[in-house]
Amino acid sequence: MASDKSIDKPWAGRFTEATDTFVEAFTASVLFDKRLYRHDIAGSIAHARMLTRVGVLSAAECEAIVDGLQDILRDIERGDFTWSVALEDVHMNIEARLTERIGIAGKKLHTGRSRNDQVATDIRLYLRDEIDAIMAELTRLQTALLDVAEREADTIMPGFTHLQVAQPVTFGHHMMAWFEMFNRDRARMQDCRKRANIMPLGAAALAGTSYPIDRAYTAQLLGFDAPAENSLDAVSDRDFAIEFTAAAALIMTHLSRCSEELILWSSTQFDFVDLPDRFCTGSSIMPQKKNPDVPELVRGKVGRVNGNLIALLTLMKSQPLAYNKDNQEDKEPLFDTIDTVRGSLKVYADMISAVQIKRDNMAHAARSGFSTATDLADYLVRRGVAFRDAHEIVGKAVRRGIETGKDLAQMTLGELRQFSTAIEQDVFDVLTLEGSVASRNHLGGTAPDQVRAAVKRGRERLLRAAG
């Protein structure tokens, strides 16, 4: 059935009947794209000032438009603005209210542009701000990791491969591994921002405009690095959104890996850390439970961001140039990704700073599983034993340890010499946990001095990034 609404559409001139009521609701985007209002108004103000500069608008018309848009911005932020589905989107809602307030000057604002280049500009402006906010949350999280790493530079824990005890490492070293993951995420976000910060405005519907616009001036007003080079590409490109979502998916993947470790470490079986109560919940039936809900939920949210990436890739894969209505579907996956990543980073930055480390439990676990076996093999090699022979000797010593319930460091010198006469009293210098981690004293190693040096470099990197 046709709509009986009396609201005129700006594009309704060639139509003979109103939009079907269901179609009107089905095709509207205002319920989700209204979050672009601040950026839409900023883009419109810049566009009006540019039109005035080139003589398309008078100074009085520009002043009326700018004042009207600023009044509308205040109304929206006070909650005094009524959004209409009949007006389809954020752009037409704001333009209609502007025209209602200032008259014909409001109708002149859209000269030399289209909703196609307008929405593409709004999304880039919005995403640019959100990338900055995400990088700020990354900085908070990385700073928290540096603080923990510095504090726990001497705390020994078992390092794992295949989730089996491998070699002792320091907890600070482990935190610095997380730091490096997020440092790559920061670099990807910074790089992504460069390609997002290109201005489509002035491309109009697809071919540009016949008005004497000054795109470089508009770009300058809006803080873009440059106007887009090609009008067809400018209105139809969503690579920047896909690239951002791909980078966001990697952030979520890293947070998910961290979550998995926190979930394991906070379990009774590991008991390495204690998550603050405010980041956990209990059970409705089992009163002893303390569930790591925040890490679990973050681990789960990676699925929705991965899904958003696939949705955007699929959205764009078959579109001919230039703009198509399909592109309305770019916003919800993008917005959801932004909200998910920002929220996950915020809660992680808050949580990491407050995690309690159970140092004695970590050290006890590191003493289990023959974590210094490689140190014994390296010791034998330094004594002139071929590595493959050393490997076999240590393997036999480990087997004896399993049979007797003794770790290598708990065996006597006589017991160890049964496997090789190259072993002397100084072997116990490398079989201790402290000796093992201290021996990895090189760039990238787990030695406490190296961890402290890495923390210092990490702080310097964050300062350079902020500058």
C-alpha cells in the first residue's frame, strides 16, 4: 500500500505516487546513520563556506546556513531533535530542518554536491575520529601492559608450546609479547587512517559538478589530507571501511588470544592470576564460582567483527561503478565493529592494570615439567658434546626424572653424571629457574634486564607515536 504521509521528498519531482509505507521503512537508514549527525553538519558547514568563497552563495546566506546548522547541532545534542523515517537518512533530516528554520537559503546548501559524496565524506570524517579514539584506547592498554611488565620483570612462570611446559620465562616478558601484538595493531590503524583521510566531497553524484567549486579549500577546512582524485571512485569506494574492519579483526584476534590465556590462568588448574571481582560474575546455582566473564565475552566478540569484515567484503564484491543502494549496508557492520573494538579495548585497559599475579604459583608451575631441560642440553654443548648427543642425554635424564618424581634441578650431581661425565657442579647454575631466564640476556630475550630495557623502549615508542 502507498504511503499517505504528506512529507515531500527532495527527489519526488518525477514520481507520480508516494513511496510504499513498508518500502519507506525498509529503505530508510536514519535509525542507524543518525550517529553521523556531527560529521554531516561539519561537512555541510565546510561546503557552505566553500560555496561562498567561490561566489555561489552570498555571505548572508552562508551565515544563515552556518547559524542554522549550529542550532540544529545543539538541538540534537540536547535531545530536542525529532528524527523522521519518512526523510530517509541523517542528511535529509538535517537539511529539512534547516530549510524549515531559515527558508530558501537552506535549499541552496545542496548545490554542487549529492548525497553520494556527502555520505562518503561523513563516514570518512566519522571513522577518522573513531580511529583516533581506538588508538587512544590502545595506548591505555599498552601503557597498562608496560606497567605490569616492569613490575613483574623478575617474576618467573612457565613458557608453553603446544600448551605444554617448554622453558621458563618471566611474566614481564610475556606481557611484552602482548604489547608487541598491539603495537602492530597501532601501526595498522595509523596506516588505515591515511587512506580514510581522503575527501570525496565535490564528486557529487558520480561525475563531479559544473559549479566552480574549490575542493582543496573544503578539504583544508575539514582536515583531510587531499580531495579524492576520481569522482567515480570517490563515491563508490568503501575500501577504507573494509581495511579498518580487517585491522579491527586483528585487534580482536589479539584480545581473544589474551582472553584465552587469562581464562586459563585464572582457572583452579593454573591459578596464576586473580581477576578483580568487578570484571567477573558468579553462578546462579554454584556459590563457589567466579567466572571470567569479561575475557570470555571479548573472546566471543571476535566472531561478530570477523563477520562484519566478511559482510563488507561481500557487499562490495559485485558492485559496478559508481554508487549503488547496496552501500547503505556498509554502516551497520562498520558501526558495530567500531563499538565492539572500542568497548573491548576499554575494558581490557581497565582490567589489565588490576589483575593480581600469583607469583609463587607461577614459580611452582615453572619447576614442573622439566622446563630447564634445554638449559642442560645447552650446557652439555658448551662442554663439547654434540647437540644431538646432548639432546639424547637430556631426554634420558628427563625419563629418569619422570620415573623418580624429581625435576632435573632436584637430582644430585652423581645422578646427573650417570647420563654424562661432562656434567660438573656448575650445572646447577643453569638448572635453576633464575639461572635459566638470566642466561637469555640478549635483545628480545626473557632475562629480567632485557624485559626492563624493552619496557623503556616501549614507553619511548608510545611517546613518539603520540608526538
